[in-house]
Amino acid sequence: MDIPASLPFSKAFDYASAAIGDRFQNPFWRVKEFLLGTSLRRAVVEVKHFGNTIVSSNVQKRQKPTFLSDSSEPQKDGNPLQANLINSLLDHISDHRVVADAAMNYLSAGRDTTAQSLTWTLYLLCRHPQYQQSLLDELHGTFPSQPATAGSLSKAAQFLNFETVQPSSLPFTYSIFLESLRLYPPVPLELKECTAPTTFPDGTWLPEGSAVLWVPWAMGRSFDIWGPDAEAFTPERWLSGGRAGAGGKEGGGQKTKPTIQLQKSAYEFPVFNAGPRSCLGKKLAEVLAVAVLARLISRYQFEEVLDQGTVGGERRVQNSLTLPMEGGLPVRLPNKGSNGGATGEHRGSTEGARRSTLRWCKGAADGNLKWLPTFASNNVSLQSSHAAYYVATQMALAHNGILRGLNSIYLQATHIPRKDLDAIRDFLTYCQCWCESMHHHHDAEEKKFFPSIELLSDVRGIMERNIEQHQAFTPGFDLFQEYSRTCLPEAYDGRKIRSLIDVFAEPLTRHLHDEIETLRALDVYDSGRVRQAYQRFEKTLRATDNVRRDLDV
């Protein structure tokens, strides 16, 4: 069943899931829903209406003479209606309301969890692109391939279906999915109620009606269960033998095809629940995930597009009963050629990345952080206006230089070839130089320019807000500077650079914009004194321009 995200049911279902998930976090949820629960109640009505509509539609079709309720073969027109879930339920349950509720239960258990699991898996593959290549190696080693013809996949891709793609056939692909489930379980929190007095294996006794809660998210990251690398994405932990691909030699001998070796108890790895309540769709979910990953990675190179959905360099989880990614996962999808490599403008190749690196100091500085408009561009005559406009314009130009420098760092950080240590060393030096220019600019402001403004205005603390904004972005800025200063080229991580910038970019940008308005507002004071204050500031900058901290080049 195709259920577009724009369908009213989809929106209502997502809203209801988030609202019900809030009940686990808000002890006053009953009061909140009593006062503000209209939207939730409407969403529940929409979800129930959708379920009832599906059941009614199937009941009407079953009443037609052409419907073969006892036939196990599909109709000639290929309509598998009599074999679908709704009709299977109708064959055994007479109460249509129960059928509708059961259908919604299946939908909630299988629709979002599967989609979200694949989303987080692709996210991890974007953050660890080397595993995309490992997955391709396994595909090429498992299935025969030939150059793709126009408008079709390669011969290898034609083998990818639910009969040929099983976890046992593609163990490395399966291990990637298992590792993703460990770190991002689709149901991060589970709750059960005791229907009878219960005694745990450790002797803990619980009376009837007791609530038992456990957190698969935390269990999947437990050092006691998974060892010291519990927080790392390591699909190899599930494997024995080789890594991927069935062919090739390693260490002079034949490389063996890997197999799934690590088998955790369902009570240690409760992603699909355990015991009598184990997920009925476990095998279907595993086969579906392996098939989808194999087909997608065989056709595309997934590249994450960083946007406002990243906080500290990581994607955020949206509040819900399950584990949706806030805002979804924006990606760039260059097509692959017949050799499994990307075509078009994909920048993943070594040579492409090298060309990108050689251009990092020339371009790609315009984006990400918003520039400041100057008063000259706003048609303010600098010849006849107050000096405050001249000062504000000059400072805006300086601030735009700061923003362009930071943009260039952010945009180029992930495109430096990991093996090109000289390029990495040069890039880190560039980062240090940008940090030094920032220090130089703001130190001169606080020590020379701001006191001059306070003196000419005779307003104590007139620049205090700007100083507080300096202090707001300084901790994150210092972490970024420390990383660029101490990072060894061999340990360089472009994603780390971006995550550090994300921490201080917003307060820095807000400060750079706000300060311009503060300077423009100086037009109520003597124009000559404002200009003199700025000239002294410029003189200080020029006099100290060559006074730099030692760079760790």
C-alpha cells in the first residue's frame, strides 16, 4: 500500500505518534491533553477513519461475484486483493472495527519502523562512506555483473530480489543493518505490564500490574554488552572470516567469504523484542532491508547534505513512539557507472577530491553563513552622510571577510583527500590563520575601539551587549581553534571540523550582524569623533598585524 507523506492520514498518524510519545516524558500529559488535546483527538479520528475506510472498501470488493475468497491463486489481472492482510483478517474476524484496529497496529509496527531503520542506516553509510564500497564489493563478489545497458541496471542488479537477496547471501550488508539497529533501534523505549505476579531471574519480584520499562537505545550502547567500542559504528563486530566480497586473496591465501558470527541473545539485543512477544515481522524486515540497501547502493553513491537538521554535526531524533529523524535525511545521489564508481559531478574519487582541494583557497566561500549588507549597497551616500555609516560599512566589509573565511572552511572541510597529508596540513594552517585574524580583530575591538565609543558617547556600557556576544561564541570558537592547532594530519576528520563550527557559527553570525546596527546608531553623536575613533582602531590593527601567535605548521 502506497501512503504518501502528504496524505491526511500520514500527517495525522505522525502527529498522534509524537503526541503519545510525549506522554512518556510529561507527567502532566493528562492535564495537557485535557486543555490542549484537540489536535490529538482530531488526529486519532483521522487515523481511525482511514482504517475503517480500508476495511469497508475491502468488504465491498469481497461481496462482488468476481472475488474468489477460497482461491489461493491471484486473479488474472494480477490483483492480489484476496491475499492481502485485510482480507486475511476478515477471513477470521467478524468485527470490522477489530479488523481496522488490527490493520492500524500492523501499519504502526511495520511502516515507520522499517522506513526509519533504513534512514538511519543510510545516514551511517553517509558518515562512513568506506562501508558503501565494502557493500559494493560484496555485491560484485556474490553476483555476476556486466556493463549496464541504457535504461537498465547491470546484470548483477537484476539478481537483487527477495529470493536471491537473503541475509545469509549478503552477510556484510546484513551486518551493516544489524549495526544500525544496535545504534538506532526503531523503538528506542519499550514498556510492558505484568499480567500476573512475576519473578525475575535475579530474584526481583513484581506484583501483577507492575510496569517494566527497558531502553534498547541504551542497551545497544552498553559497554558491558558490546565492549569498549560500543558507541562506534563497526559492522565487522557481527562477522567472522573476511570483510566483504567473495573473491580475492589475503595474506597469500584465498580470502574467505564472511559469515554472521556474533549472535546476541534477544534479551541483550531486544530490537525485535524477545520471548512470546517477539516481532512477527523480524525476518521480513531483515530481508527487506538487505534487498533495499543492495539495490540502492548498487545504483547510487549516498552523500549527506548538511543543513539545519544537524546539531553538533549529528542528526537529531524527533520525538515520537518510534525513532524518526528530525527533518528527514537530505542526501545527494550521483549515479554510478558500470564499474560501480560515481559518474557526473561526484567528488568521491581521489583525483576529483584532489582537484577540489587545489581550489579550496580560491572559491566555494559563498554559502552557509549569511552575508551582511553594506550601507553603500543600500544607496546611502557616504560623501554626505554621518561618519557612523562609513564606520558601519567598513566594519560590515571586515565582517563579511570573516564570514567568507569561515564559509570556505566549512564547505571545503569534508573534501580534503584523507591520504593527502600535505593538503590537510595546509588546510589546518589556513584554519589557524582564520582563528588568528578573528582574535586580532576582536582583541583590538575590546581594547581600543569599544572604549573609544564609550568615551565619545559618554554612555557607560554602550558596547556591553557586543562584548557579551563575544563571550557567547568564544567557548565554541576556542574548541575549534584548539582542534585546528593540535590535530595531526593523520587524524584529520572534516566532519569534526564542521561539527565544531556548528557550535559557534550561529552566535558568531548574530554578533557580526548586530554590531553593524550598533555602529550605525552612533549617528546621534559627533561625526568627527566617531571617525577619529575608527581611525585609531584601524591604526591599532595595522600596527599589530604582524604580531601573531606561533602557528603549529
